[in-house]
Amino acid sequence: MGRSTTTESIGRDLAGSPAPGSEADPRRAFASDSRGDIRWFRFEHPDKRRPVLVLGRQILLPSLSLSLVPVVPLSTQTRGLALEVPLTPDDGVPSACVLKPEWNRAVERERLGPIIASFPGERWGEVRKALLEVLGFADD
């Protein structure tokens, strides 16, 4: 099922921030980005920390010259939209949530936080279908 940790076990200080130098410290972890990582990311607007699914070609992600990485945010707010890709704890996430492909964006790689889980490889077809629909490339 891939890497999976709970939020209690990812090296946090009392304020909820990653402990400096811990495995949860994003400065330590950012060079090992992989397609399918589900990681924490703090968005500026709204000021909210949420999990994101790292996208992109695996051959390009290890390149330190790549400053932006494509991601799809996750949310616990389910609206029942056809584009939402549901995830459960069986998929390695701490609680039930959905991928929000309509919120896809490129984010600053150095701001990616610790790994929460790995996206199940057998589910990539669902993500592909949802992204193609959002981007207007789905078969008519």
C-alpha cells in the first residue's frame, strides 16, 4: 500500500510545526519528491494547510532545478461531483477525503511538507480521467 504515517508520528513540535532537522522538516524532505506522494502544503489564500497529491513525470521530479511541482489538493469536503476522486484510510490517508482536480496548480517545491501517504498506483486512471475532464481534454 506504500508509505503511510499518521500526523502524530511525523515529528512535530508543540506548536504543530515540524521539528527542525526531523524527517518531517520540509527542508530535509523536499529533494525526495515522488509522483504519488501525498504531502502537506500551506496555501496562502486561504491560509490553510491541506494535503496535496504530487503529480508530474517521475523522471523530472528529482531534478533540483525544478522549482515548481504540479499538485492536486485534497479536501474532506465532499460535494459528490463526478470529478472528485474519493480516498479512504484504506488508501493510506488518515481520514476519508477527496482529490479536487479542479483545484490543480503548480506550487513551490521547497514549501512541500512531510509525506502523509503514497497514492495507490492502481488508482492513477481515476486521477487521469478527472484531470483530462477538468482541462478540457476528455473524449466527447
